[in-house]
Amino acid sequence: MILGSINPAVLLAALMVAATPILLAAIGELVVEKAGVLNLGVEGMMIMGACIGFIVAVNTGSPFIGFIGAALGGMALALLFALLTQALMTNQVASGLALTLFGLGLTALLGQRYVGITPPRTPKLDLGPLSDIPFLGRALFTHDIVVYLSIVLVAAVWWFLKYSRAGMILRAVGENHDAAHALGYHVKRVRVLAIMFGGACAGLGGAYLSLIRVPQWTEGMTVGAGWIALALVVFASWRPWRALAGAYLFGGVVVLQLNLQAAGVRIPVEYLSMSPYLITILVLVIISSGKGRSLDAPGSLNRPFHASS
Amino acid sequence: MRKTLLRLEGLSKSYPGVRANDDISFEIGEGQMHALLGENGAGKSTLVKMIYGLVRPDAGAMTLRGAAYAPSQPSEARRNGVAMVFQHFSLFDALDVAENVALGMENPPPLRDLAARIRTVSEEYGLPLDPSRLVGELSAGERQRVEIVRCLLQDPKLLIMDEPTSVLTPQEVEILFRTLRQLSGEGTAILYISHKLEEIRALCDEATILRGGRKVATCDPREKSARELAELMVGQLLTPPERPERPFGEVVLEVEKLSLKSNNPFGTSLKDISFQLRAGEVLGIAGVAGNGQDELLLMLSGELRAPSPQVRLKGDPVGHLGPNGRRAMGLVAAPEERLGHAAAPDMSLTENALLSASRRKRLERGGFIDWGKTEAFAREVITRFDVRTPGPHVLARALSGGNLQKFVIGREIELDPDVIIVNQPTWGVDAAAAATIRQALLDLAGKGAAVLVISQDLDELLEVADSFAALNEGRLTPVRPAKGLNVEEIGLMMGGAHDMHVAHEAAQ
């Protein structure tokens, strides 16, 4: 029995690790889209984080400083996007695509001398007796701190959007920017801050790939994780906990197909590697079929804001 | 003599190419109901934006209760006791009532306490509201209550109302007025912007009239007739449109028991709509915004397809045809939203003329556009409807609302249709242009076309319509002859005041 060789506890643990980069990027993009901005540059900001985080970690010897560098790197690229779309009023879709291409190219240049190096190891968080619980301990409590941070971040974003006044203003700006402006809120300021937060999250997600998951630097190593994160936001109907569920679902498919490959299932490897992406497409089609404008989508998403007065 | 609350001295504001406000001075007393009157583009909006801190004046000064007042943003105005109810609601569809109220306040209490206060205040003023409902699900009247309650919770000294009654039924207007009088009695001054003169004569004790950015008069509106006020506003004499008596022809457009789901999640689905429209007849359809007007227009123009046999044009089923198919058969339509629906904002007037006229005016041959002919057609529309623009090469978005409206309606009228459907034909258009558009519609009917006018302006409908029906929550009332109908009856056809009467009586 082929499937018998797959250990569910290990699978669950691997799933959380596989899901973390896209979860981080998705929760950032979720906040950006809630503020009414569509940033298609997630892939570019992720690879930027992966590269800068790797360089900083190798040079300082500390993965934690590396993660901080990654967040700043992602944020720097996001600021460029903010400058283009919020100050210079360029088209968001085109600017986002350009950001991805720019990020891929820039990191290929910056990371040239770092190919083949092993980064400093990120320690696992020692949770003491918790990790000795049978099954659950192995599956849930043997991770590094970033995995837990990503879950805390989801909870924080959920709380922020639902209960805080700042979160309410952010939703208002994304829902109807003209009304928000008329009430005297600073639409652009809110949006720039949200874009920066999105960039930092995407950067962290990228660094998780290069410092923990892989761990190595190679050109273009995000291979579409940013696009998956974008799809995940729609999949989650702009709700944080659903983004977590979606990320873990996606992580599960990735890990399962890897395990199936390793177990030697007689399906061509290419089909298995395709499966996470196929499932993403399938889920998006199912979700978006049969409705006009989704009730959940922010009303001003991807609409440029000109203050008329 | 009551004490002065707000004094404006020499306020001026220019935008590139326009002097929006020029040296405007007047005073508002405490508890006074002060009307601000003027045509579209007279500078009313700019003036109140300056008072509310959204726009900074170029010159001039304001004094509020004796102290200098120069708000740099709306929050500063709100702190000083100035509140505003917007013409186009400043509400957020996907947020609930309490959140919407909280967004308009400086220091809102926690949402749970706020919900309780919303209930108290809304009942006190006869404006019932459920704080937990999503705003996107509310009717236009209810949405306005959200705005008013939002202002009331901050104990305003001055409440600015920008054309508040344009979306209300006559009964709802009555209740709004009662609320405003109650507020005024409590010492809150109200700056009331409108171009509905009878309303102002009923409500206000002083009126300032603007024309072309300047103040032309301050007067007591109760001492002037509506006609005198209108002539002050427009600066010329007005003639009501002519309406020759004429017999109606055969039924050309017929809709039978049609129900259709809206394509917009916050829209209103059409329910069991039936009516007949005869050649030469003008059918007016009244109703408060959001009761299915958009859907009705989309269904008739062909943008929303309907089960074929239930929509018949000259006896032929047309429900399955799109807008072009119906245009070819003689049915044209002009939707309410000018920019982006009736006209493509970034295309020139010539191109916009082509978009709807190519079929009936044969502006295309073998897939190629005859630009010469198209431009000539655009020029014809511009001349005949007095569209003020440098020429047909100008982009649609560069025209003012009224001018663009004349163009899009004129474009359809020039097609010589058998049936024309218009939604809000004179919305945001000044009185002179509105008269031109109404006259053109009547002339068209005189030539034997069937005209269907959907409008929220009752005066307009009474002026042009031969027969009359109202939309209420997606249902159409039976069609009645317009002659002999009074505003009271029309109000009831429009659905009365929803649940407001009861609440007001309960509050007293």
C-alpha cells in the first residue's frame, strides 16, 4: 500500500511549513485589497524578501535580522508601487505586473554571489513538553517561530479589521473612497500604509522560503507563490481565517503531491506538480461562478482615487 | 433679533477656468432655517464645502459664534459643531449602520453603546433605524436617516443639508421637515440647499440666492412667489413647455407580467411588471431611487435580457434582443448615468455619437466607419440641442453634466425612434437646458413616437407625462392618466412613507 508509507503527523507538520509563505503574503495582500488597492506585485515583493532576507542573514549570521531585512526589502518595493499608483496615478494592474518583473530581475542581480551558500539555521521554537504529545506534538509543536507568527498575524489582522477603529477606516476607504474622503479621511495615506504592510508581509513570506523552507537562494525561487497568494485572497472572500484555511488546503495539496511522488505513485510527476495550481484554478472558478460582483469584494477595489476638491 | 451663528465675508474660490465663488457674504442666525438657492453650477456646493472644511477659500473669512473660523478639514468643522448631510450619500454599503455612523463621528463610543444611542436618537426624532443592518440593504430614505442620525449624535450647531429631498417620497419629505423644524426649535441652525422652490417657501425663513458664483439676493422666501425666486436663480424669464393635445396611436411597446432578477447584488429585482405604451403617448414612471428604475431601463433597452414573449415591440417579441437589435427595430434608450453608461468618458463626442447611431444612421459601411458622416451627425446634435462645447472632437468627460446630458438625449432623439426610454433626463441639468430637453421629448411624442420617462422629479413628470405609474420595490403600479392626479395620490403610489408615520406618532 503506497499511501501507508506516508506518516500523517509528518504530513501535517510539512503542510504547515508549506503553507506559511503564501499565508504571510496572502494576509498582507488581504489588507491591501481591503483598502481598495489591487497590488499584483506580490510575487515581486516575495522574491525581494527572499533575496534581501538571505543576504542579510548570511552577512549578519542571524536569521532574525534576516527576516527584518526581508520585511524592509518587501516594503521598499511596495513603496515604489505606492509612489506609482497613489502619487503618480498609474494603472494598478500594470504597475503590479511591472513590480513583479522588476523584483525578479533585480533579485537575480543582487543575489548573484549568494547562489549555493547555506544560510544560518533558524532554530525550532522549544515548546518543552508540548512537543512530546503523541501525534499532535509532532504535527503542531515542532515548528520555528515564523509559523506561529503567521497564525498570530492572521488573528491580529482579523481583530484589527473587525474591532479597531483604524481597521474600520481602512475598510471604509476600500469600500467607498469618495465617501471616506468626504468625511475627511486621508484615503491615500491609509492606502500607502496598507501597501507597505502588504509589502512587509510578502517579504517575510519570501524569506521563509529562502531561509527555512528550501533553504537556499536561487533565482526566481518563489515560482508563482505570489500568484497563489493573490488567488488565495479571493478564495478567502477577503476574510483572514478563510485565508488561513485556504493556505493550509493549498499547503496540503503541495505536500501530498510531494509525498505521492516520493512514494512512487504511477502518475507522471508533471501532473502531480501541476495539481496545486489546477486546484487553485478550480476553486476560483467554483467561487466566482454564478454571481455578479461578489458581495465580499471591497467596493473601490482597483479604482483609482482622484480627490476632486 | 436672534444672535448670529455663522458670518461669511467675501468668500471667493477659483478653479482653473472657473470662478466658482465670487465675494460671497451672508449671515446665518442661531436656530435659523437658511436656504441656499441656485442652479447647478451656481457655486452652492463649493460654498458649503468651504464651510465644512473640504475646500479652502482663496479669499474671505468666516466667523463662527464671534470667533474666527477657518477649518482645514472636516474633522475640525465637526469639532466646531458643523455637520453635513451629503447629496450623494457618503455611506459605505458593506458596513452596517452603526459603523457608518461611527465613521462620521470624532470620538465615537464603543460600538455597542453607539448602537443604543442610535436607537434612542432615531426614535426621538422619528427616524427609526436598526443599527445592525447593512447599509447596502437600506432604501434611499433610510440611508438618509443614517446620515441625519450621524449628524444629530454630535449635537450640531449648524446642520448643512445638500438637496436632501431629491430621493424621498412626498410623505418622507413631510417627516423630514418635521424633524428639521424640531431641530430648529432646539436652536440648531440649518443651511438648506435645494432648487425645489416650494419646499424652501414652506420651510425656510431666509434665502440666499446664488447665480454664476455670485450672490444675487438675500430675501424672505415666504414673501416671494416660486416664480420670482426661479427668475432670480436663472436670471431670465421661464416658459413652461408646450403640450399640444393629440390622439394616441396603436400600442407599440408592451410588457406583460415580467419578473426579472437584478444583476446588482444591492439592486432591486423587477416583480410582475405590466404596462402598455401607445404611439404618441408620454408615460411617466415615478419612484424613489433604488426601487427598480435602473433595472427597468436595462430591461427595456436590452442590456438585461428578458423572456422573449413578455416584451413586445410593435407586436414582435424582443425580450431576447440586445440593445443593437432593439435599436434597429426603433427602440432607443438613454440611461441615467451619463459618464460610463450613456457615454464613454474618454472618447470624443463624434465617437460617442457613432456608438449608438451607427445602425440607424448607417455610419458604417462594410465594417468601415464613415467618419465624415459621423462627425456631421455629432455636429447636428450639438447645434440642435445647444450643447456648449468647442466642437465634436472634445472628450465626453470634459463636458459639464448638463451639456453632456443634452448631447446624450439629443443623440437618441435625432435617431428618429419609434420608442424612446429615458431615465432621469434632466438630473443635474439647469432649468433652461431642462426645458429644452423636455420640449424635445414632447415634440418627439407629437410626431408620433412613444416616450417613456423614468424620473424622480415629480414636477417634471407632471409637466410632460400623459399617463403615470410608479415603481415601488420593483413593482409597477397600474398606469393612470396623469390629468387630475395630485401630489398626495402620487406619494401613495410611490409607497407612502414606509414605516415613518408610525414612528413619528409614537415619538410624540
